[in-house]
Amino acid sequence: MQKLISKYALAAHLAILAVAPQFFSLGPVLCLAALAFCWLIFEPSRIGDESLLAARKRVISSIVADPVFWLSVLVLGFCVIRFFNSGIGMAFDAEAGTWLLSQPPFPYLPASASRCGSAELSAAVALMVVLQGCRNAMGRMARAAFMILFSAFTGLGALVNCVLLSSGVESVRIFAVTSFTNPQFLGVYYAMGLFCAVSGFSNVLHYRWCSSVILIIVAVVSNAAALFVFAPPAVILVFVSAILVFVLYTIVWHYIKGSHSQGLICFVSMVAFMAGAVALVMVALPEVVISKKLAPFFGEAAFLPENFKALHSQLSEVSLAVWKKCPWLGAGLGTFADSMKFVASSEFWKIVPPDQASPLSLHWKVLAERGAIGAFIIFSYLTLLLYTFFRRWGAAIKTFPQPSAMAGFFLFFPVALDSLYGVSMLSPGTMVAFFSILSISASSFSKVKNNG
């Protein structure tokens, strides 16, 4: 690991920054972003016999010409305003004898509930730097190293959380038994680490980086265990299915490239590592958690709550009502749980539990809290990254793309399905992980003219 980090220092710094919003507060993320940005500008990957000075000029000019960079600047500006324009919350009007939502200092600007803007600002800062590194500053080998290191760092975090859960830490146990009442599942983040681990394992076999095998083992086992522990069965089923399809694609790629033994090793190892992860979970974790995860797979319980359809419908209607009150900028980041109390009917509470914290669709959450402008910015971000991905895939359509290039494609489908019934993608770490994987995948295709 030390050799990998020292040889690919830029990739290591960007990988650390990509996982930072999931585990650190705003201050450490800003420091890591500043350090990674310095590496990005002053020590980028060099192409062929390119001098360091020429590489720096190339990276700077590419960043300035990159529309994703300027959109990142816009997103960062919105997040800074939300961070400082905070203070929305429940307040009691003594004169009227009623509860109301307190107003932010500047009501006509993007706003947030108290202490809710910090995480989004961390994600915006990390995304700005990581995406530029993935798109404009890393070479082929550095991108492969990024995937390995990112999956290893998420795996270490997953391992720590699993150990804390087995030790009985209550704050971690809450994430393990979470339901669709609060559909922001930590396991989705570790599913993305598992996608990177599959891609990283393919790179380890292809480039014969034998010293990195231990990192991949940790990444696969830990992320697979954390996906099983920190996501409900329905989400587990969706992401595991997509991961297995990606594994099959990886095996086929190795066979087409003439590496039959590598394809066999990939298949046997992935099955063994994921089975080992489940076995370790069975032994180490509380029985109540294990039984809850396994019950739907054996027909002893449903994958979704019995009233899920009615719950989804009611929350969608209330989300629409909240959005209509503030259609352009939304009610404010982190305000949905309070805002719905002022628009929900008595019939609503007969179906929806009182501790419901979020709608059951990502688009309703975005519209209700960020408004049409916020939704347009997020959609634009995704559209630019997808445009780059499919444009570069089209340029390499005659080839059978390597797994690193297709990781974003296989990840997109479970993410889209999960977003229809959950809001996990809005957690800072998960959002950074998804956009980073999508960007690094696009950059792994054959190079095309212009930076799209």
C-alpha cells in the first residue's frame, strides 16, 4: 500500500478526499481539498515524454475549458450561501400560540436548517477537486490506482463500522436496522466501494500488481459485509444483482483479452470473498440484525413494508405541497420533516409514522428542499458527466471496454432504481462516490478530441 501511495501520490490524495465527506467534518475536508488541489496542479500525470511544466499547463487549460468545473463553481456558490443562510427550524409563536418555521436571515436566497449546510458544502468542495483530477490530471495507471485506493479506504471505514456494531455501539446499530422511514441507507455508499473493488481487482490481475492484492481483499470483504449490514434486503438485492452482472462482464473481458486464467481467478475470488464477508457477518453481528436481513430472502417477511405503496403515495403528495410553497429555491435543506407538518392532513398521519424523516423518492426530496433551481443544477451535473461517458464510449465502441471504464455504467442502473424509492444518493459521501466513479469511468475510455 505504501508503494502504491508513494508512486501514485495524486491518485492517493484524490481517493482520500473522495471518501472524506463520509467520515470527516467540513474543516478536515477543506484541508484535504486544498492539499489534493495542490497535487493536482503541481504534480499531474505526464503523457509520454511530456515535461512537468507542459503537464501543468495542459491541466490548467483543460480545467478552465471544462464545463463541469464551472458548474462546480456554481454549485459551490449555492452551497456556501446555504451554509451561511441557516437557522430554519421549529419556533413557537407565544402571541399566536402556534408553532411555525423560523425564517433564515435572507429568505429569498438558498437556505438550510440549522447545522444542515455543512455536509453539503463538504461534498461540493470534494467534488470540485476530485472530478477535475479524474477528468484532467490523472493518467491511465493513476486512474487504476485511484479505484483500488478508493475501494480500500471505503473498506477500512466499513470494517470499523462493522466492528463498532458487533461491539454494541448504539449509534451504529441504528444504521443497521434502519427502515424506509428514513430511506438514506449507509449500505449504498459501501455498494459503490464494492463496485470499485471489482474494477480494482481486474486492474490488479491485468497489471499484475501483486502487492495490492491485500487491499482488494480488504475492500471486497469489508464493503460486501457493510452492504449486507447497513442496507435493507430490497436494496441489498438490487445492488448485489448489479455487482454480479459487473463481475460477469469483468470475467468476459479477461477471456476476450486472452487472460483465461485471470477470468477464472476473478470469478472464484469474488464469489469466495463475498461469501466470506457474509460468513463473518453471521458470526460477529447480533442475531436480531442478521435475522432481520435474512427474513425476506427465505420468505419469512416482505422486502418492502405492507403499506409501502400508500406510504409512497402520501409522501409524494405532501412533497408536492411543500414544493409548491417555495417552487424555485425549496423550503430549505434539511427542512422536509418540519415542513410536512404544516401541509399534511389528519388522514396523512394515519398512514405515515410520526418519525418519518424523508419522502421515498429522491426527486421529491430535491424539489421540496432545493426547489426547481436546485433540481436543475443537480440534473445538469449528472447530464454533463453522462454526456462525457457516452461520448467517450461511442468513440471506443469498436473495442470491448475495460471494466474500469464500465463501472459507472453498471452502477448507474441500481442507483437510478434506488433513487425512485430512497434518498441515499443525497448523503454527501454517496453523492461524491457516485459522481467520482462516473467520472473516472468516462476518463478510462480511449482518449477523444476535446474535453467533453
